[in-house]
Amino acid sequence: MRIMGALSLLLIVGLVGCDFMSHTHCDDTILSQQKSPDGKFLATLYHRSCANNTGLYTFVNVQEISGPGETKPVLTISGFHEISGVWVDPNHLEIRSEGLQNQKAILSQETNWKTIIISYKK
């Protein structure tokens, strides 16, 4: 009897968890897209708003244009921040944002991806 009760409780918790997750929705607003000078890579800078604005983020993704479609988030900052990206050369992306001043807001920050060097200015 205890096993049936435990299984029932587990099933209810699982269903509630699934229902909660199915209502989580994120909207992306692209701020800019920058092609590398050689046209091989694309940097996409955007804001993401999740779950009725309870999760607000600023992202930078980099991808190969002619590759298998692999996209790598190279920067994630909590909150909406002004942000810009400039290709210094075909393998060097420079990202500027005042959001970089608050280290606690930076959720992820890569300094390279494949052959690309990524630098940051506050």
C-alpha cells in the first residue's frame, strides 16, 4: 500500500512539473547580426524574455554560416543591456556592453569559439 501511495505521489509531482515546464516560454528579440569580414561566421546579439518577463537576458551567439548550423552562446548576461559587436578581423569578435561591468550578472562568457577570439569591452 505504501508503494502505491509513493508511486501515486511521484506521478502527481511529475505531471505538475511537466505542466509547469510546458508553460515556460521565451521570446527572442534580435538586436543585430554581424557577419565576419570573410563571411564565414555570424554573430547574433539579442534579448531573451522568458516566463512573462520573469527571466530577462542579453545573449550573443556565434555560428558558422556554411557549417552544420551549430550555434554557440558566447555571452549570457542577466537582464536587458545595450550591446554591440564588431568584427576586428575574420577571427576576432569584439563585444561591448555596460552589462559587463557587473560580474554577478554575467552568467557565461567565452573568450574563444573554434578559430574565433572573443574580446570584451565594458
